[in-house]
Amino acid sequence: QVQLVESGGGLVQPGGSLRLSCAASGSMFRIYTMAWYRQAPGKQRELVAVILRLGITNYADSVKGRFTISRDNAKNTVYLQMNSLKPEDTAVYYCNAAVSGSSSWGQGTQVTVSS
């Protein structure tokens, strides 16, 4: 099972930007489907963005045009660039790696958007 470590969360004002990173262990990163999820207090975990092994991406409607997911297979890392942040983006953000029915999660990183 792949180990995932997220970083880059923090406190940011509305309209600001953050970049989350998720570093994966092992040598098979390039074949994983990588995704970012988030969970706000009292809400279910929801998919934010996904990037397939060939680089195809998809986004939740709520973040389209503001967030960008990318991956660097040489560094075993997936990123989430978040721009024009809104208070409703406040949540714990989780990285997920999936392949052949197996799924791994990171520990999460807190993003708080507040003035």
C-alpha cells in the first residue's frame, strides 16, 4: 500500500492562493489515479479533483476555474493549486491514490479561508 504525505495547508484570506502537495512512496506512482478530496466540519468527504495516469483531469463544479491538479511522476508528487479561495473552501484536504481496486489515503492537511 502506498504511503501519502500531504503538505501546504494553512490559513489564507478570501481571494488568496495555496498550493497543496502530496508525496507518495514507492516506485509505481505513475500508474496511480491521484485525487484530492476535502471534508468540511459536519459534511461528507467530497471529491475535489482527479488526475489520471495519462494526465486527464476532472474537477468538482465548485472549484472549476479556480483549482488546478497536476502531477510530477519524477517526484512522485501530486499538487493542487488553489486560487481565488473562498470561505466555503475551508476543509481538511486529503490525497488519495487508487489503482486496481486498491485505495490509499493521506493524513490530511487543514485549509482555512478566513479574514
